[in-house]
Amino acid sequence: MIDVEDLIELVRNYNPHSNARLIRDAYGYARAMHEGQTRYSGEPYFSHPVEVAALLTEQQMDDATVVTALLHDTIEDTKSTYGEIADRFGAEIAELVDGVTKLTNLELSSAETKQAENFRKLLMAMSKDLRVLLVKLADRLHNMRTIKHMRPEKQVQKARETMEIYAPLAGRMGMQWMRDELEDLAFRVLNPEARNSIMRRFLTLQKDTGDVIPRITNDIRDVLERAGIEAEVFGRAKKPYSVWRKMQEKELSFSRLSDIYGFRVITGSEDDCYKVLGAIHRRWRAVPGRFKDYISQPKSNGYRSIHTTVSGRDGKRVEVQIRTREMHEVAEAGVAAHWSYRDGERVENPFAVDPAKWLASLTERFQQAEDHDEFMEHVKLEMFSDQVFCFTPKGDVVKLPRGATPIDFAYAIHTRIGDSCVGAKVDGLRVPLWTRLRNGQSVEVTTAEGQRPQATWMDIAVTGRARSAIRKSLRDEHRDRYVKLGRELARVAFEHVGKKATDKALSTAAKTLGLKDADELLARLGSAELAGQTVIEALYPELVNTKVREEVEPNRAVIGLAEDQLPSLAPCCQPVPGERIVGITYRGRGVVVHAIDCPALVDFDKQPDRWIDLHWHTGPHAPIYSVTLDVTLLNDPGVLGRICTLIGEQNANISDMYFTDRKPDFYRMHIDIEVRDAEHLHNVMTAVEADSDVAALERLRDENRKP
């Protein structure tokens, strides 16, 4: 494990004005907080935040980010609190640590719909300060480097989450080196046989041809020296996952795959970049269609470089990237270059993207998505696609993902242009709407009044913006018919479980499923985008979920207590399994368990010695946890009985009920129910709220009910 003085020295190597006392204090505090905790490998847990901090020094990050790395697990995994960190290290660091904690709590690898909602939350957590994500990426990189110590099923979950979310995010931020390593580490877990096969082929190739990288590197250096250009040249073999992905995309065998080697030329100026390009093209034959000039057309994350592929020694294709030193810093650090140091000073890199503007560009399109599926469609296209640059007839540049068509181009200009598109010209020639656009082409869209999007366009368009607009237009066109059919399908689905498809029930189901209103739900039912079973499960999961699992014994429900400590649940917040909890010790009364957001915990902020870090057992619990519901009901015969039946159908027991207010038309009451966990409580409340005679419903939490 890296010693504190060594860590300080790593920071001082690029920032001599670093606050050593702050880093030393954070190191000691985090070490004390994590005392006694171990990793899966058996190492002290504190070794992990130290390694994360060291990773961030490699990116030359500021003191606040390095300190955040040391503290990033304290709020989540120890008795430390936001208030304590703010008092000791300042509001900026406390906000960063809190942001990393929120990212950690997002279950990004869950089901698609939930994943989309969590991705929205991820973008919100990033929006205040992008350094939160830089710490999280470094945290994920170290966890992936040590993933072999986890259980096999946990390895697969983390690897898939890394491949789908964190690696693309690193790439989108311009941190290509981190994306490459994250992908390869995940590839090692998800498809070890494919990775080992590629590694064996690399070794065979090296045995047959020798190490070609030094030879080609020297060839490039010789060419540049003869041209009188000063530059640094580096070569490398591409990562196994990058090679495997190219094999899959191009459907080629390893032996037929070109440019498995990559070379970088770092120059002193932008003019030299183009001189290098000319020298290389004069010496070797350029491969048609494999040239990209990201200096004149930078990527949205600030990346600038010239890419060209040439036929080199022995006819082998090699990719050469040409950039200046400042461009290289952005290419390596991406958005992180905004905080980097050079020669001991914070120097503004002219090519580094302002993080706030970068985040705004990332989220701009996402806000237009009407539902979770469309949102994830935007996310995946933004994260995974290379871009092509096309021109309008006026010379404006339109950025599109690879494989885009004139329809995507039309919608990128304006939704109205896309909806009324009837044809297109590319470089002056009329082309079909399914034509794939290439870099540098000029596109002219022909429109006609009264034209509407066709259903076949869904198979042609590739951008989320275009597909979303087409889908919306098609839905609007057939909406009335779909709503009418959907209402009949809903009636049948509800009657199947003995319920009525009332407007209130449909509105509640729409809210639960993240849809705008009941009509939207009915339209999706009628268009077969949504199944009736899904609506029933959203409202009455207990009626369709019959699987029985072994329950956790009540005396083992809370984990983190000593053998002689007896827990009791705080009446003020009534915590249930599935919620984050903390324990407060009382002399002679054991430990009282509170929900982490309980207002009563404010009274103990200055008594940290009484706090105990607790969590619930992960298995299924018995329905014994009491929660009070505050319900306002219509004062009609049979309403109360129907509500009690609804609660019983959700397998929840009513332990008490009492009226708090009576009016001629409505009455308000408190109902004490016993549930298994937070999900069970949510199911009960959703079923009750769906009843048309329930005017208001909320969970009662009363800080006046002291333990």
C-alpha cells in the first residue's frame, strides 16, 4: 500500500504548491474510518481508496480530487457523515464525496427501464461537478484490476456494467486509454476464451514476423528526419478487445485483419502535423477511406488528431495518429485535462473542453426522449458511435453517428424538416433515403408539404433523435385507434385478476411505468408496445408473483451489531429492509435502528461515537415491519372495506387503524401495516393509490415519536 508521504510526493511531482497537510489529514482520517475492514482479497480495505487516489495523480488532478478519492467510500461504508467531512475538509470536498456516494448507490446494471432512469440520475450526479465521475472511473478501474477476488457471478455483473456504462463514458470523455483498459478487463471476464485466443494469435504472429513495432517506429522516424521534422514516435499493438470487436464488425478472421498495430506521432505545432502527414503519404500508400482529420473537425469531447492508415512494411496496414503535445494531453486525459497541471501550474489547455459545456452537449439530446427506451437509445448512440461530418448546402457542419442516412441528417437539422422529407441529394446526385452517409459529403434534403413519416423509416434511421420523432409521428397518426383498442385490452387484463380498469388505476399504472398519462399507456397497449401483464404487474405484483423463497430469520435481519447488542426499530422513521440504515446506541437500551434520512438523526451529529454502520440482510424478509400510512378516503359505503381488501391482496397485514379527521365527504385515517421490505411497501401503496376513491396517500414519518 502506498505510504502517505509517497502519495504526497506523487502530487508534488506535477504540483509543487500542493496542500500536503490536507492530503495527510485525509489519508489519516480515511485510514481510521476503514480500520478493520478488508477487501475480498483479504487486504485492508483502505488500500483501495489509496490506489484510486494514486490513479488520479497519474492524470495530474488537483488536491480536491485526490482527497475525494481517499474519502470516497467513507460516507457509504463507515460511520462518517457528510457534515463531519464538510467541517473537517470543506464544502467542496464534501460535495464531491457525496456525489461519488450517489453514483455508487445507482444500480446501473439492472433491467433496461430501470437502467435508463438510473442513467438519468447518473447524469444529474455528474452535472454539479464532473470530477465526481473522474473519481468513480478511477474507482471502477482499480476494482476491475482486482476483480478476480470477487465471486464469479459478481465478476460477471461488474464486468457487464463496466462494458455497457463506464467504459463508453470514459471514451465519451476522451479518456481513450481508460476505455481501452476497462473494456479489456471486462472482456477478460465476459469472454475469456476469445481473449486468450487473440493473445495466442498475437504470440504466433510475433514468432513468425518478429517484433514489427520497433521496425515500423524506426521507419517513421527515418522518414521524418529526412523531411527535417522534429517529432516523437510511439508504437503499440491494439488491445485484445479492440481487435476482437473489429473482427466481429468486419466479419474477418485474425489473419485477414489489418491495422492491428497503431502508431502515434507527437509534433511541436499544428503545421508540423500536416507536414508529417505529407511525409508519411509520400513514403507509403494511403488506404482509401481510412483518413480522418479531427484537427479541422474536432470531436465534441475536445479530441483533435489526424488519423490515417497506410500500407507499410511487407504490405501490412498500420494506423498512424498525428497530433501536437497539447492535443496529446487532451487525447490522454480527455475532459480531465481541464483540471491538469503542467510544470507545477494550472495551465489552461486551449484544446480542453469546458466540462460544463461538455455535459450540456451530452444531455441536450437526452432531454427530448419521451420514455426510457428512447432515452437509452440516445445514450447508446452517443456513447458507442464514431461520428461522421456532413455539410448542408450552406456549408454548416452536421455531426452524425457512423451509418447515418439522409433521414437522420434531416432530423438533425429540424424535426419539421425530417417529418416532411421526400428525398435527398448527396454531392449533387439524387440518392435513396437509405443511403449511408460518409465523411465530408454535402447533403441537400427535399421536402413536401403534407408528407408524413413512413413506418419503413424506422428501419432506415439510426439516430435516437430521428427514431424518436418518427415513432412519435406514427403514434400520433394512429393514436385514437390505439387508445380505443388499448382500453379494451386493459379491461380484459384487469378482469383476469378480478379488478376494474378505472381511470385512476390506469393513471397510477402510467405513473409507475414512467409514462405521461393514462392515454399514453392505452396507446402503447393498443400498439403492442406494452403488454397487459406488464400493467397488472406494475399495480398488483403480489397477484402475479407466486414464487416462494426462504425468509431471513428476524434475529438475523440487521447486520453489523455486536453479539451483545440488541436492535430495535425507531418509531419516528419506521425503517424497513431495503432502506439504508444506521444504528444509534443507548445506554441500557441497546441499539436503535434509524433510516439514514431520518430527521431525528440531526440530534446525534455531534456524537459520532454513538453511530454504528448497519445494513439489512439481502435475503427475503418476513412481513413483520410496521409502517404507518396516512390515507384520505371518500366517505362512501364499502370504501374502507375495499381498501382493507386491497392491502390484504398484497399480502400485507393491518395491525391498527384510527381516524384523525372526519368530514362529510372525506375522512382521513392512519393505517398501520406490516410489510416485508421497501419494495413490498411500494407495491402496497401503488395498489391503494390506484383506487378511484383514494384522494391522497403518503407514508407517515413523525420525528416526534422518539425512540
